[in-house]
Amino acid sequence: MGRHRSDPRGLARILIAAVAVVAALTLLVVGGTALVNAVSGDHGEPDPTTISPTPDEGTQNKAGPSRASASPTASAVLPLVITVVGPATAVVVRVADTGEVLTQGTLSTGDIRKYEETPLQVVAANGGSLRVVIYGRQQPAKPSGQRGQWFVAARG
């Protein structure tokens, strides 16, 4: 009879099979997560020019509460007023000259942000969720579900 020996390739085959099973499960989990996010409208990876807040960070608003009153005439003199009228959306507001980020985070329905600084760049993941008023003039609505961008120039 032949010589009996343990086949060293046998352990390698088992290891390769185990790695393949783990890879397949990982692909299923990632694919399932992507499908759920696509259906729910929550895009786990926003566009790099939009925001990526951490869960504990929430919403930053370095501008703080506006010193202007809440009357309709006050918004006419403010360079920018953002109101979330649709679903919550990720928003970034930054000073165009310096790049200082004034607001970065997810704003919820009903949130209002007022800004006195200029010039400003505004980017929203879902532009259709926002009502944007620049120097008292309401801007045309953006399509729902699409990225929205606005620029607030300095008045001179």
C-alpha cells in the first residue's frame, strides 16, 4: 500500500473556503445596507462637498442665534434665512472668503437658521427641503431629492 501522509493543502483549502464564506457574508451585509439606504433615501456617504457630521456632533451652528428679531421685516435685511420645509437634510453654510464653516449638520423639518455674514456658500443634500431667502427675496425652489446650492454675495 501507499504511504499515508497528511495533506498540507487540505488545511489551506479549508482556510480558503472559510475566507470565501466570510467575504460572501460581508458582501450580503453591505449590499443589504445599501439597498435599505437606497429605499429609505438615506445616503450613507454624502457628496464630499456636502457634509458628514458625526453622530455625537449633531448640528453645528457657530453663527449662534441671530440678533435680529423674528418679525418678517427682519428677514428682509438679513443676507440669508434658511427654513427647512421638507424632510430633514444635510446642510453646510460657509463663509466664501475664509472657508469658515458656520453650520454643518442635518437640519430637521421646521429648523430656521439666520446669517448676518457675507459672502456665503450654501449646499444642501436635498435642495427641495429648504426655503432660502437671500436679502428678503425667496429663491426658486430646487427639485426635491437633488442637491441644492446657493451663493450669497456681499452687498456693497
